Amino acid sequence: MPKEHVIDEKSINTVLAEDISFKGVLKFSTSLMIKGTFEGEIDATGHLVIGPKAVVKAQIKAATITNYGEIIGNVEATEKLEMISGAKLTGDIKTPDLYIEYGCVFNGNCSMPTKSTAQANPKEKD
């Protein structure tokens, strides 16, 4: 069983609480934590945190993504993707820096362009 994680929410600009279920497009440039459910698209230049009980069904692009919960969809982290023990991700990953703790589940493909390549071609799509 995954350990309980304590997340410092004081460092996060916006938090969508556990009782929020949201569908649509999210765009942000600072930091956002999803604790409930979200379905749609995330296009951000900031830090996205997926909480331990969160379920996110989305195509995601953000600078840094920290996943404690469940993501279903393709993920592009232009700086780094962190999967913390107990996290699940079903979809393809594109990131120059990947960290996966013991106890995570990842089903998909992963491509890891260098940071200079990812920054030189920010609009390149596979």
C-alpha cells in the first residue's frame, strides 16, 4: 500500500478541491493542484500537481508535472515529470526529465528529448 503523502499546499497558487469535478480546458502559468476529477485538456506553462485521490482524464502539457494520483491521457512535461509512489499513468509521456518512484504504474510509451531540443522546438508535435 502506498504511503500517505503530505503535500505543502502553501506553495501552490490554486487548488481544485476533492469535491470538484471539472470538464473543459485549463490554462495557467503558475501552479495548480487538482484534488478532485478533471476531464479535458490542460495547456500550461506552470507546475501541475495531481493529488493522491485525483483522477485526470486529459491531454496534458505543462512545464513540471507531479503525479500522486491517476492520469489517463498523453502527457508532455517540458521540464520534468515526477511520479510519486502510488501514482498511475495510462498514456504516452514526452519529457526531458523523468522520475518514477517505486510503487507507480505506467502503461504507455515514453520519449525523452533533450531539454535543449524540447525548448528549441516548443511547437513540435509527434
